[in-house]
Amino acid sequence: MSPDDATYQLPNTYLRQFVRFLGGSPELLAGTKETLESLARLDGHNSFQDYCRFFINAREHLDEPAIGLVVGQVNQLANMHGALSVATMLSNDIRDCLELLLRYIPLRNPAFAATWVEDQQELGLEVRYLENAGEAHIPVAETMLLSLTSLIAVVGQRRVQPSRIELDYARPDYADRYREAFRNARFTFSRPHLRLLVRRSDADLRASTEVDPSLRVAAINRCDELLRGVYKETAISDRVRQIFTDNPGHLW
């Protein structure tokens, strides 16, 4: 699928942070419709295919095969803002957190969809691509899984980590770097799907901090508003509010 055929649009917040993190070279955007100047627009969007092209460029430009793990470091920080982050960080437990991610994963990347999986030992999310990522399939998956893992770590106050991650691609040469990146989760490669799982016994551990129910409800209501606007034009007031949300710390 070419960029012109792309269906899904992402806020340019992520690409802007990624490009800055990797040094701001215009070569990172070669073959995309984006430029360093266009990424500076706080209300901009980029296609999923341009998002994928960035990973391919970055892997080649930096000669870094594990670019998804590298970029995933800054993506973990990018998680800590916005209505979805507030809602998940106010979860009662990991099960609650995962259920919110299941419902609202398009707010992180509309080119992904998730389904719930559960057995007697583990539960979690199965994530699938809604658009072909081509050569960027692995780094985009790595970055997405690191994003989910970081939210689980926050909610579980680092006491709870994924117990197992299933990957729908062959074991890469740099797979030994997964252990540090994903905090010692077990990995199985060449599976038919992408799955992130936690132990059921961990999933239902109550959060040790008190949750503000009114703030939680407000965050979830905001997620519902944003989800309704993912695939349609939104009001100017909503777009302005989203600019503020996507760019924390900006000196307005």
C-alpha cells in the first residue's frame, strides 16, 4: 500500500518526538510527505505509511536493526500524557488497565485493533494490524508493545510486568535485547499473532494508591469523545483541546 492509499492518520506528535530523539536529520523523513517544518505543526497528522517509512529510514540511516526498541524508549515517555494515559494510570488493577487499552487502542494508533484473550493462567490483548506495515512491521510492533508495557508498569508500580509476549515474526538477530527492553518477559516468536499477556494472579492485584473516581470518569468520558472523532472531522474547539493534550509542557 502506498502513502496515497493509506487509510489511517496519526497525530504527528509521535513522529515529531521520534525525529527529535534521533537527532532531527531530514533523511529520517525521506520518501514521506512530511518535512521537519511540517512536523512542527502542532495540529498536524501523518499517514500510517509515512509513520512506517520513518522506521525504515531510521533503521538504515542509523544502521540500527533494533530501531523499534530504540524509538520505543521515547514512546514510553510519550505515553504519559493525554486522556488515555490518565484513565489507565487511574485503573483499579492491571485487568482494568488492559480493558481500557482494548477499548481505546485506536487513540494510540488507529492502524491497530485489539481483542481480549484469557485462559486459566494468563490474560491480555491480541493486537493486529489494520493496514500493512510492510518492511516496518517489526519495529512498529516493537514500539507499540513497549508502549503497552510501559503503561502496565506504571499501573502495577513496577510490581507487575507482562508474563509472556507472542510475536508474529521470526526471532531477530538482536533478540537478546528484548529481555532488557521488556523487563524479562518470556518471548515466543513465529506465532500467528501479536499478544501481550500477564498472569491472572497479577492482573487482579489492587492498586496500592487511592484512585480518584471523578477524575477517572472524566478521563474515560474524554476518551469516548476522542474515539468518536478518530475517523471524522472534529470541531475546532476539540481540535484546539487536543493540541494542548498532545503537547504537554508547551509554553502557550
